[in-house]
Amino acid sequence: MEEKSIIQFDNVTFAYEANVDQTAAVPVVDGLSLAIPEGQFVAVLGRNGCGKSTLAKLINGILVPSSGRVTVDGMDTSDDARLIDIRRTVGMVFQNPDNQIVATIVEDDVAFGPENLGIPPEQIRRDVDEALKAVGMYELRGREPHRLSGGQKQRVAIAGIIAMKTKCIVMDEPTAMLDPRGRQEVMDTVRMLNKELGITVVLITHYMDEAVKADRVIVMNDGAIELDGTPNTVFSNVEKIKSLGLDVPQATELAYRLRKTGMNLSGDILNENECAEAIINALEAE
Amino acid sequence: MPIISAKNITHLYNKGTPSEAVALKDVSIDINKGELVGIIGHTGSGKSTLVQHFNALLKPDSGTVTVDGVDIWSSKRAAHDARFKVGLCFQYPEYQLFEETVYKDISFGPGNMGLPGDEIDRRVRRAAEYVGLQSDLLDKSPFDLSGGEKRRAAIAGVIAMEPEALILDEPTAGLDPAGRDRVLEMIRNYRERTGSAVLLVSHSMEDVARLADKVLVMNNAGVEMFGTVDEVYSHAQRLRDIGLNIPQISKIMYILSSKGYDFGSAYTVERALELITGKAGVRE
Amino acid sequence: MIKDITIGQYFIGDSFMHKLDARMKIILTMVFIVAIFLCKSFPALGLMVLFTIALVLISGVPMKMVLKSLKPIAIIVLFTSVLNIFYVRGGTELVSWRFIHIGTNGIFTALFMAVRIICLVVVSSLLTYTTTPTMLTDALEKLLSPLKLVKVPVATLAMMMTLALRFIPTLIDEIDRITNAQKARGADLDNGGFIKRAKALIPIIVPLFVSSIRRAYELADAMDCRCYTGGNGRTRMKQMKLMPRDFISAAVTALFVAGIIVLNHFFKAVIVR
């Protein structure tokens, strides 16, 4: 491989320890191998219970594999001595914005990570201000988190990771509890992270319209990778994706079904503009 | 005859304090028996506040709410009855589960109504059936269920009161597409079988388009639009202006018509397919 | 809405007292409390009352709010005063009827106690009116840091306090939500006797516990991910720095204490304690 991969899974299996009443533990992640190159924006899709949240927790060592190996920037996540370094490399944003904010003031929360790392105060101040400006929350730095909207809280959580200067950020359904406006805010921030700051992003989501914006889409099912490729190649498998209990974007589905009726639509169709354009071209060609 | 009727209701938050804010401003609306009404609007538009007036959880500062012809604030009894005639199921209802077993949890509502034991039993089993919970799950602890099952058990807890109108606030929030489809299908079945009115509060205009007969659009503490799905969704531009995410299909049809291919408006893939393949479009 | 509440009783302002270092404010408040109990003569008591009034004026907190903080202790003040009047004997006897004896000592002690308690409450509420809970927590952590030498986990305790402050509004919000959800299922929380009402709380308390435990797990993961390993090796973004105004305040307070001692020395003590 030419590109350097920042996250690497080698034949990873993970099973939660069996409960007393269960005869055997069912693996949640089953023989999974995966390499994510630096700077990539990856979306991970899958229905609830497919193992995608477990995947996220395996990346930064909240969970360690039952067998196989996960490495982050060359560091093995099962090596406790490297745990702090791993978490300085991969930050994590969770689903519920309320349960990851630890301070009573926005800027104090953003400072929490750098403070834990023992960074000198003046530099924390600079990093925190920079991170807050990057996510557009600088003006609200003195607010109490519980008075913010869901989208704002998630942006504070993201700023907390940016301030730690991680190379990679893993997000476990960061928009699931937000309204459409909050989702938009968070997705704009995620794109900025990746495009402007060059941070590797692993976005776990249910929303197909978020996944189409990624460089790469991975679809998981029963603890294994079912589809892996660009949004175009993945979403062209309309039947397959539906059979896995997922959606495809409406534009893609419409194009797929129009093609089935014999309409000649050209190009990749993931959003409304591409779809409308292809329909117009096809109609004009007739 | 309307099952729920609100007349000129106004509601203020933090009345008499410096942070006083208008949550609802002179809202009048009639919900007819058996109707499935989608309620959309962005956060803070007043939609959640409005539905809490329908079952007497909130009292309007002015105006009246009648349920089944009775002014719900005319007596203590009437307010009490409104709780059961209008079943309200909040967002993330699984967080209200508390009993030892699913069965006991679903029977909490009917129990509070003071019904006899055999009637409660009938209602619990019927509600569980509506939401598709197998009877062997009824003896389990609600905390041992999967996420989707918990959601459905909690909805059953409201359905078991057998309300004449059922209000569901974001019933699909946080579910994956399969779980969402299952809940929406369940709502459709419930409405067909009971003929009860259903109010579906949602951020998803796709979900509303799939189920609802009528759509109520809330904006700035007031009613922005109220009409059939076709009527409301044809105002695509206005809906976008007030911060709503119109379905991708509507956007496609909108772009097509602005480019001179007017097929009419559609909000589901099926309808768009029909319109386009039917070549109903007219070139200028 | 219920979530608009402010934790503690911080009064947003920009006065001299708001700007003082929280550590200095805590120490000076403690010094003041000691001074309160040094007052034994009328002139000393008078000085203390004047000083307290001056502090209220400097703080910029409206008199109405200060008086409000006295409301809960009105009964205690009244009760101790009455007790003192009847129990402290001596001085010139004013009333003597059967077993009731009231003397000047009793009256003076009652008066002193009432004024002392009032001043104590006013000054300590000025501390909380002019200092945010976050600043108070940070200051306490700094002030108590010597205890680390005897293995008291000061940083961890301070972190716990911060988390408690952070989650109180979230939990209040949650209680509100659960209560509404159960009311919508016909839960009757407002009627019935004590037992019935206590039982009616179960549908609220159980979900609250369940969700709090879930929150705690998620929060622990989130803190782990942000490299929290306890207090060791942590730095703080906001450094506390003593400014000239802090030293001026210290000097003025010292003068005040000296004044009390001097006045006590030259004038007759009217109470024993």
C-alpha cells in the first residue's frame, strides 16, 4: 500500500463476555480487516446492532479485540502503555451531546482534553480559541452548555477534540439526536474538519445523505464489512442496500428505478441536482 | 365533528419574568376524528408545546381547547379525562419505562384509569399486538429488550389507554431505517384498525408524506399552513424558507419544473416515477 | 422553562467584588466570620454593621436580593434571640415575674446574636452572589491543594463537584421530561396522602436512575477518550493571579479586624461570648 494508513484492523474479532444465561458469546465484530488512509473521510453505515459502534470503540481502545489486532498510527490498541498516545491521535465524539460535556462553561470544556495532557496554560488558551473559532462557537465561549442547542453542543464536543490536535476523529452517530438544523451544522463542521484541517474522519451514521458526502462508504452487517467503496459504487447496489435494512438516497433510488424502465440516465447520481440534470439530458436526447 | 379543537390559544413561557417568551400565539385548529395529521416545523416553532395542550399537560394563557366537545379546562374531571382521551407519547418514550415487566409497564396507563383487571388485561394484550410485541416478551424486564422493542413497548403503554386521538412526538427519532419503517407501518396499521385520529410530530417530511392525510406546519409560534399533503408540499419554496428540509424528491421535481419540465409535484419515489414515466411533463 | 434556572445564586455583574480573585474572597470571608465573633462591644458591633453595608454597596448586588437571602434564616434569628432573652441572666434585672427573669445581659446577647447571624449570612451570600460556582470550585481546589500531601484526592473531589454542577440542569430537565411522560399516562402526582405520593414517585425515580447510570457510563468513556487519568499531571487553562485589588482588599479587611480589636479594648464588653 502506498498511502500510509492511520487506522488498521487485521482480522479483528470482538465478543462481549458471555452472560451467565447465554451459552456462548456471539461475536459483534467478526474477522474484520480494514485500512483507513490518512486524510480520508469514511462513512460507516449499518443497521442497529451490526457492530458499527463496537468498531468505533475498538479504534481508540475503549474496547480491545478478542482476537486480531487494531493499530492506530502504528500503535497497538491492546498496549496499555500507548493508550494516551492513541487517544491523542484519535478523538471521539459520541451520540448524546449531553453525556460528553464535562464543564460548566463552554471554553472550559474545550480545554479539558489539553489540560489532561498537561499542555502549558498559554498554549491551551490559544488552542481552545482556535478550536472554538473553527467550529463557529467562539462567540458563545462563555455560555453554560445546558443552554445550547443540540447542534451547538456537538460542535463544542468537536472543538474539544480539535483542541487536542488529533489526526483523526471518530464520530458515533453524532447527528442521531439532532433536529435537521443541528444535523446541518454538525455536517458542515465535519466537512470543514476533513477538508480544511486535513483530519481523518470516521463517521458512523444512519443518514444516507450524510454518507454520500464521504470519500468512502463502508456498509457493515453482522459484524463484517458487506460493501466498501466510493459512495457511487456502494449506492449503485440499491437492492443489496435495501436488503440490509438501509436506505439509499431518494435521488439514487429514483434514478435506479427510472433506468429499470429503460430511461437512459448517464453518470453517477447521488444528489438532487445530478438526478434532475440526468433526467433533463435523457428527455432532451429522446 | 372534530375530536380536538383549539380556539385562539396563546401560551407564554416564564410568564411575568424578564425571560417571558411567546410559545404559541393565537392558534386555532381542528383535528377531525380518524384523521392522520403530520405536524412539522423546526425546533422552537411551537409544535411540541401545541400538542401538550391537547391532553391538558399545559394550560393555555388564553383560548380554549375542547376534546370530544368538552372544554378540557371546564372542570378538574374534564382535564383528567383529556389525559386518557388524547394519548401523548413523547420523544424517546423508552426512557419512561420503569416496571419489572413489560406487561406491568403497559398496564400503568389503564391502571391509572381505574379499569377492572380483566379489562386491563385485554387492553395490554391488544396494545402489545398492535405494536408487534410477541407475547413471550411481556414477562421480560423492559430493560432487557432491544432498542426498537423498547420503543414499541413504550408506545404500547400509551395505546393501551385506547385514546380517541394518539399523538406521537418524533416516534422514529434515533432508529435505523428498518426500525423506522417498522414503527411507521405500525402507526398505519393502528390507525386503519382503530379508526383513531393520529397526530405525528416529525422532523422528517418524508415520513409525514408517507403516512399523513393532512399536514400542519408550525412556524414562529403560529400555524403557517394546514391542509392536505399535496397542498402543503406544493409550497416547496416557502417550506425551505422557514427552515424545513423538504424531501429530496420534491427538490428534484422543483428543479425539473424550474428548468421547464413540469411534471407536477411529488414527494415520494413512487409518485415521481409515475409522473416522469407517464411523460406527463410538457416541454415549453 | 425549568432548564433556565441558574445553579447557585450568582448575580451577573462587573463590580469590584466580582473581579476579586475567588481564593482571596473565600479567605477574606472566613476572616470576616472570625471577626464577627470577636465583636463584644457596641462600637465594634457598629463598625461591623457599617462594614457589611459597605460591602453590599461595593458588590453591586441589589439590596432586595440580599434581603431575600435572609428570609430563610429569619426564624432561626428570632428563635435564638428569644432563647437568649430568657436564658441569659445577669445585668440589671428588667422583668421578674414568677420563673421569668429578663435582664439587660439577655437583651444585649439576643441583639448581638441576631446582628452577628445577619451579617454572617449577608457576607457569605455576597461571596456566592459575586462568584460563579465554577470559580468557587476552582478556588477551593487551589486552596485545599496542600491537603494533597496527606493523600486527600483534592483534584478528584473538585472534578466531582464540577461534574455535579454540570449535570444538575441536565437532570432537572430529565425529571421534567419523565414527569410529563408519566402524567400523560395518567400518573397522579398531586393527590393523596404521604404514602400514596411517595409511591407515585416510583415511575419517575426508576427511569431517572436508569438514565443516570447510562449517562455515567457514557461520560466515563468520553472522559477516557479525552485522556482524563485523574488529577495528576493536569494543567489548567485559567490561571488564577492575584492582582493589586486583591491585596488592597486584604489590607482593608486587616484594618477592619484591627479596628474591631481596638474598639473591644477601649470599650466595655457587653456580652460574655
